[in-house]
Amino acid sequence: MSKITRREFMKIGAGVGGLIAAPWSITSARAASALAGSQLKPFVSALPVPGNGLVAATPSGLNSYSFTMRQIARQLHPDLPATPLWAYDDGSGLAGQSGLFGMVVNARTGTPVNASFTNALPAFYPPWIPVDTRFPPLGLSVRTLTHLHGGFVAAASDGNPGVQPLGFGAGGAQNVVYPNQAPQQRATMLWFHDHYMGNTRLNVFAGLAGTYFIRDAIDTGTAANVNNLPAAPYEVPIVIQDRLFNTDGTMRYPVSTIPGVNWIGEYFGDTMLVNGKVWPFFNAEPRVYRFRILNACSARILTLTMDAVPLWQIGNECGLFDVPVPMKELVLAPAERADVLVDFRTFAGKTVNVKNQRIHAPFSNPANLLPTVMKVNVGTRVTSQQGNAIPAALAGGLLANLPAGTTRRFITLNEVGIDTAGWILTLNGEPFDANGGPTIPVNATEDWTYINLTGDTHPIHVHLVNFQIVGRTPFDAAAYAAAAPPAPFGSQPIDPAPFVLGPMQPAYPEERGFKDTLKANPNELTTIRMKFELPAGVKGLQSYVQHCHILEHEDNDMMNAFHVQA
């Protein structure tokens, strides 16, 4: 098992000069002229859905999938030239037909999936992808590392840079096993995306992401499901991303104005894409739909509304709730998912606007306001009554209710040197170190409290585990920061109890189930509870990471390791 620190990454990059040379300069990345999103007319493209634009991956064998990552070109809007994209190609010739986000894997609880990911991308990053060569260990050479977000897997199949720091270069193949083991891996919507250290933000920006549905005997994904939930064509993935474009069709990734720095603190676009198309429309019947929503933005927190349409959240990242939860808006940080019943029954013949509203307290995100997401044209005729109701309860659903952890850990969220060449974000004040972090006995239950000392909400993703959000406690962040110098991850920062300003507030109603990504808000202590299990048959020390899922933050350097001892 190879482990490496960020400082060692720099030494590697310095020692392979032939690999970090490239046939273009950073200035060439700025050559294409920018296109304002307002120049693209909304609602002219249909929303890609399964069977019509979204492609179900074709197995290469019994429960096996072979993906080749390659550059393709797709038209994301009728007024845009074809956009170069990086896609997971399953060999069917249909890679990413929807555009930026087009591949769906269908799996089943209890049936392992074997997958391979072969890197057939360009040897070096093209001009439209501006690399900051301070970060990745092999400079401008294109390397990949696929992670199943929310997967309950052995460390060797996790796709995290603490275990595979150099990823996979040209022609390299990553082979993984996704056990889909019950009860940890319930029916839900996961997603897979690139996780190469230092360039995660750029590889995902280029298109390396797809959805991964797990089904089980209760939530089958067919009309014959225990809870009579809407099934195809009334179950619809909704994957939301924001992007900037150039007039030549390339996607635009801005670079910093700080001398010697290309990395920017957060990427925010001026154009919304849903399932890979710019501001699409969706033709719906006046009935109940099941929307499986993923915030796949790099940094933007979404606050979604659908005019006055009734919404009922029935699950999140880790499967169904025990009961539906009525919602007026859906606040989703990057990587969070919401399983939502959308009731169009009283909207026959009307148009419904899916909008992204201005963010509000306690959430904090510096994104520009980008209100338009998509449009739903509701027809007047219902062709099927299957799943056309809101259930009172959900068989097989869970209320997260773990026993108190036997160990408590504190983790500070820090931002240092803002707007300088040394700008960095950390956990407990330390850059990423795959050898650091605590070692936790298998099957132990622990409580972790995130102490946010920054001004932003950070979506924290913990690999391997599903966790319960215990609650959030207001505290005096400035006083704590003045009294508590950062402590290395694995050692304890000082207890924030003396700085608490009020009682712990319970988890949000939409957090009643288990999660794999949490919102750590400024001026709050966010406490989660998790049991550190491992897949059947996995032995020895297994290493994983936790990190902020603002992709620019995890690249620099808001990530750290933990280890589970079997």
C-alpha cells in the first residue's frame, strides 16, 4: 500500500521533468473568448432521461463493467459548437450521449460488481483545462483515479489518493470490486467520479462522473416495488452542474490572478446543466414523479424550489427514510443527494420552473446567484397510475439511530493565507498526509465533531461509512480560533465546550436517514456518529480519507486520512 504526503508529491514532480513538460502554455488556456451564459437561450433542449440520452452502462461480462476514459465531443446546447468532454465509455459507442453527464450503472444489493477503468485520455492536459502544477505529483500528465462515492468497499477499491497517490496514467487500468454488501449498502443513488489528488476538480470538470443506482428486493426500480414508488418512466435522475463556456464550445475554467497560481478557491459557472444539457425542459404528466437529485457542482450549494409543487423527500445518500418528509425547498451541498416525490397532480397544463434560490443562513457559500435550472411542462393526460400517490410510511426505510460513540474526536476546518500564493484549506491545520490520522478498531462507533473556523459551509464526505448527523451547536469561532492553535489530525484540538453559545440543534428533517456527506456550517459545531465496519473478508489495516467536497478545497488541501484495523 503506497502512502505519500503532499510535500513528497512535490519531490516526485520535480524528479520527472520529462513527464511534466507539455506542448502548450497556460496563456493558451486563456485564448478562447468567453461566452456569457445569458447568450444561450434556455429550455430548447429536452432533459436526457434513461432510454433517451442517459445511457445505462452495458455489462462486459457477468456483473462486470469495462470503462475506457476517453475524450469525446457532444453538443450541450443548439447554439454551442460541440464541446470536448471526458467520458466513461462502456464500449457500446454511446458514451455520454446526453452530453456532460451521461452514464448510469445499475447494481443490486448483494451482487458484487467488478469494474475496470482504463485511461485512454490525452497524455497531457489540453489548453481548456488549466493545471496548477504545484499540486498534482506528475504535473501536466493526465492521470485518473475513480472513486465510488458512498461505496462500502475495501481500501484497494476505494479510489482514494491515500492508497493510490499516483492514480493511473496513459493506458493504465484501475480494477475494483464493489461488493454492494447488505445491510451497509441499501438501495440508493451513489455516483462515481475521478479522485486523482491535486486534479480532482479538473478531471470532474472535464466530465469524469456518472451515476450508480443500487436496487434491492424492496426498492426494485420497477413497477413491482414494495412501497409502490414511481418507476420508469416516472423515476428520473436529475444531475445538476454549473459551467462556464467559451465561444468555441469548450468549457472554461478560470485561473487565479495571484502570481504563480492557477488554482482558484471555488469554481462557479453562469450556466446550469441538468443531465448534461444546458437549461433543459422536461415534459411530465400531471401525476407523481420520483426525482433522484444529485448536486454535482464543483462548489455551488443549491437551494432548489419548484414553484408551488408539493415536494416530499423520501431518502438521501444512504437510502430510504422511514417516512416521507414534506419539503418547501431542497438545500444540497456538492455531492449531496435527495430522493424526492414531486406531485404534479394539480398542475395539469401548467409550466413549473425549477429554480435555485439565494442561499440563506445558516448556510454560507460565495456563489453568484444562478436562479434558472430547468422547466417542466406538465401535460393533461396520465397514462399510468403506478406509484401515483404519496405513501404514509416507507417499508425498508430507516431513521438513523446509532448508540453513542465510545470515542469522541474533534476536527477543525481551517483556511489559511486567503488570496495569497500560500492559500490552503486544511483539516486540523495540516496538509494532506496519507500516513496521518487515527487508527480505529473495526466495528467501533465514534462521534466526530467538526469545528468550522472558516466563513463558508463545507460539505464533508467521509469515505467507507454511512453516518448519523447528531446535531449542530452554535459556538464562538473567533474566540476558539484565538485560544486553540491547530492540532495535527489524529491528535485532539482543544474541546470547544467553553466556547458554546447555546444548545445543540437537532439534525435537519431531511437528515433523518444515514448520510455520506454533511454540511458543516460556519459558527457551528457539527457532530456525526458512525460505526466503522468493513466489507466481508477484508483483513488488515484499511486506509480511507475524509475531505471537503468543494473540489477546489479537497485539491488544496482539505483532506486527511483515517485507518480501520480489521
